[in-house]
Amino acid sequence: MTSEHIDVRQHILDTAKPIILGKGFSAVGLTEILSAAAVPKGSFYHYFKSKEAFGEALLEDYFANYCQRLDEIFNVQGSNAGERMLAYWGSWLETQSCDDRDGQCLTVKLAAEVSDLSESMRGSLVRGTQQLLARIAQCLSEGEQDGSIPHFASTEQTALHLYEIWLGATLLTKIRRDRSALESAMLSTKSILGVSPS
């Protein structure tokens, strides 16, 4: 692929993300995305084989960027793993309780919608969440080693449990239109991590 090809492809993905975060995947047509991106409709299939392949690429791009942000949080120097873990969940609370679509969770928005419609997109969601869970489990393991987090029977299971709490809380936040579920998730997280509520 040429750099121009990659740039246009990335521009389509970047333009589509906030639109799909607002309306969902099925409700957004290619014409709307390409019009917003100022890309000729006929050229879409030069970059993506189908709308489903586009959806898969959108999720892969989302998870790649998300993992990069997560790595930045989890690799901050001068803080212990427990502090880094709380910084991550604190960031989640702030981004998912505001109206800024750019920071919203694409997993929450699309999981229920596309998992029954597209096996390839469901696969992207599985792979992406596995990457996140591995990073959370690694940070928990580092916290066990530096003494900032208690020992767990399984850091992988604890990571999954925490992620499930926060995904559920984010869904409830959408339903309730307030941040109470996320605040409750933070209290539960602090309890699991052995941190006194502030």
C-alpha cells in the first residue's frame, strides 16, 4: 500500500468513528461516511472490500489506538502499579461520563449490535478485548510484585472481572444519562484493589 492509500484509508476510519459512535454501525450508510470524509463513493471499495471489512478495520484501528493510550498510562514512570491502575479506571470514568463522542467506548456502542450480524467484526471485538485484558492483568501482576495491589488467585480473572464491571457500568451510564454507575464501579474497583475509598 502506498502512503497516500494508507492516509485516505485512515482518514475514512477517523471520519467514520464519531459518526458510528453517534448512530451505530447499521444505521450509517457508506454515502454518509464518504460524504463526510470528502471521498468519492466509488473509491470506497479500493480501500475496503465491503462494509463488513470496513467495520472490522474500524474496530482494529480503535483497539490499536486504545492499547497505545493504555500503554502510556501503564508505563508512567514514578508511580506504582496500583496508582497506574487507578489512573486508568479514573480516565475511563471521566471519558465515559462526558458527552465527547471522540472518547466514547466503541466496544460498548457496537458489541450488542454487530456480534449477531458479523462474525468477523465479533472476532475483532474478541481480539481487541483480549489485548486490553492482557495489559490489565500485566499491570495487576506488577502491582502484586511492587506491593501496591494484593495477591489474587488469578490476575487474568481479576482483570476480566474489573473489565466486566466497567463495561456494565458504561452501559448503565448510557441508559441513565448520569455517572452514578461509573462512580459505583470505581468504589468496587478500589475495594477489589485494596484501596480505601477517598
